[in-house]
Amino acid sequence: QVQLVESGGGLVQAGGSLRLSCAASGRTFSTYAVGWFRQAPGKERECVAAISRDNELTYYADPAKGRFTSSRDNAKNTVDLQMNSLKPEDTAVYYCAVRSTFFMNTYYRTSDDYYYWGQGTQVTVSS
């Protein structure tokens, strides 16, 4: 069983930055593909970013391109989502998710592709 604990959410003014961290217990992140999702009130869950287990392929949703960056630190067994130039429309609950995979060049953008999820952390961006 993999347990994911998210941190770093909070309140920030528009234009500010937040760094979300996802810490894993159990198996290390090195063998897992990672996804970041968010869900705002009244909206569908959205894949914000996804990264292959070897970091060779990365996906960012259009609203996140150029502003969000996902990275992993295998030594610390954490995955981070750096969010810059935040906008009010970025307000949502953010989730990290992982799945094991043998593929070194594959990312996953669909919720059903992931087996383990964090509890979510609230990000609120004020105008």
C-alpha cells in the first residue's frame, strides 16, 4: 500500500506562488508515474500535470503551461508541484496521484489510470 500526504496548499494573492509537496510512504516514487489533479466547485476534475516515471515525458494542461512545474526528488521520496503566477481560476482542491508502471516514457492524464491518491490540499488564490 502506498500512502500519499500532500502539503503546501493555502491562501495566496494573484501573481503569487505556491509549492505543493506530495510525500509517499512505502515504495519510492522512482518507479511511479505521477499525476496532479484539481477540482474546483462546480467543475470537473482536471488533470493539471502528469509526468512519466523517468521524467522524460511531461504533460501540462493549457491553463498550467508556463506556470506550473512538476518535479520529483527520489532521494526524499517526494513529488512537488511548483505553481507560479497564480490566478483566481487556479483555486481548487489539488490532488497528487501515482501508479506503478514499467513504461519509462508514458504519462497518464485520466483519473482512472491512477491507483493511489492523496487526500487533497486546498489552494485559494485571491484577486
